[in-house]
Amino acid sequence: MSIVRKRNAAPKAYIPDNARDNQYILAEFTLTDQLLSQLPSQVGRNGDENYYVCYQTLADLLFTLSNKLAIKNSLFVANDKLVRVRYSQEMHQWQTKQQIIFYYDPQQHTLQNSFFDANVRAKKITLVFLASGTDIRAGAAKFHQKVKALLTEFSLQTKLSIANIRMRDHQHLTYDIFAKNKGCNASQAHKFRPIAQRYASQNVTLPDTMSSITYAIVNLPINHRLSQLVDIDPASTDPYNPLFTYLTDTFSLVAKRFNLNNGALIANGLVPIVRHSLHELVSRVGELQMLGYNPKQSPCGIVSRWKADELVDNAQLIFVANCHNGEEQNYAKFVNQIVQAMRLFATELEIPTEKDELTLRFHQHVAYNLSHIA
């Protein structure tokens, strides 16, 4: 290979063939008085406002437009809960006070459903679109444009200003880092290009005003073997402090070894939510652990949160990309650094990689407010 070709060769990451792709798009808008005035209303027996007809009208329009544009999976959510989507061979949804989580298989399932309380006026409406098919990543730009076309028509028919709709495109790629140790020898090369770059190659241009964030979450099960790595005193008021201190120290060591300087270890039973933020923030909001990062700023270091008196089932190891991790070209090097760090991490913790899974979920998100200009 010539020197020129070596210099131009983009780095690649090799992932197992059984990796899973997911894409879902959220469209969010405020339920304003002006929008409500355009919709049918209903008063309950006690004289209180009832929003069933209002919500059902919006949901019916969503489903009609989805059918027209051959979007197989669409959901109407008006309960002010955080929407999350995960892969599962069985289709179901699970709700908590703050979240609504949809589990589905993009190769098998189709669904249209509504989630709301007719007696409560939601602050915002969330329309959820789940990608379907066998090649999610290759078809992501086309799906994005389909949803955008639907939202344009939706705004016209409801007289909702399209500029008030915020579109959030979420894409995941999930796999076991040690799949090869378990006999999955087939792999595929990935460059992990930024969403805007991938879409541009298919003549889909995203606005300059969009925000984007890229990160990976590695799930570490806290099993009996792992808890035996340190001495735990059950009589202590903080019996698990030594374990989580050891895990944090080891995580920090391997992350810095491979130049991963933006990360977090979350082992407090909360759900980590990574968001684009102008200012770094770490805060608890009920059952959520909010982590705000600005990818354009310098790394903010390693954050760790745990409960010293509680042994959780899982710890989440989070790596957040910044502007130096591949936004201009691709994130393959970033992913390779994470995999190398996790191999060392597994060695340090004596994890039996031929049996235990260390699942990596690579996230790419973009968000922007729609406009009348295509």
C-alpha cells in the first residue's frame, strides 16, 4: 500500500455480524392554547375539560398519514413521559412515573398506539416513529425524510407552525464486545460516520442549527463473582463503597489509558440520560441520572455516581465523544478505543468473556426545529 493510500485510509471498527440496529425519531411540540383551539374539545360530566377527542383527533391524523407514507410503526404519546426505545424479540411497552419504554424488533413488529390520560392536559405531545426492515442504517436517511414529509403535512392539517416541532433522530448499534469469544467469528467493517455525513451522501441535508451528540454505553452486570473482588463488610453503613471505588478506579485507569477523557460510571440504580448541553451538568431528576455534555468543549473528565449502601444489578459505563473523536471524519477510532479499554477492563476484573456479556450500545443523536425550507 502506498503512503498516500495509508494516509487516506479511514479507520474502521469491526463488529460482530449479530449486532442490532435501531432507529427511532421523536417529534415534539407544545400543546398550546392556540393548537387546542383548532381541535375539538369535550367537557366531562363534572364540567372539567376532557381531552379524549382532542388527543384522538391528533392520533388518528398521525396514523392516517403514517399509512399514507408507509410508515409501519408510529405512536402518539401525550403523558409528558420520557420516551425510550429498545430492541426485544417480544413487543411490549413499560411505563414508570417518568418514562415510557417501547420494546420491539424492527424486522418483525408493526404497531400504532396511543398513550394518554384524557383528563390531563399534557404539556407537550410526542409523536414516535420506529424504523422497520432489515437494513436500518442504510435506510436511515430515507426514513428521516419520510417522517419529515409526514410532519410537514401534519402541521398543515393542524395549523401548527412547523417551526414549533422539534425533530429528534436517535440511532443505536448494539453488540457484545466479546461475541467472538462466544463463537461469533463473522464480522462487518464499520466507519461509524456522523449522521449528517451519512445523510449528505444520500442527498439529505441537515440544517446547520442542529445539535448532535455521540456516545456509547457499556452495560456491566454486577454479579456475585464481581462482588467478591473486594472485601465487603455487611455490618458497615456503606458496605459496597469498596466495590464501587474499585470499579471506578479501574474504569478511570483504562479510560485514560486509551485517551477516553469524557465519561461516567453510573451504579446508583438511576437511568443515565445523555444530552447535548451548552454547559456540562450532572444532576438527578427523579429516577433519571441526567448527564449534559457539550461535544465542542474540551473533555470534562470521568464522573462516578453510586449508592454505597445498595448493590445494584448493573453499572453503566458511559463514553461521550467530543469534537476531537471523529466528527469531521468518523467515529471508528473512538469505538476501537472503547473496545480496547473494555478488553483491558475485563482482564483487570477477570471477567470470563467466553460466558459473560459486555454489551456496547453506540448512540448517535441529532435534533433540530423544523422549518418550511426543505
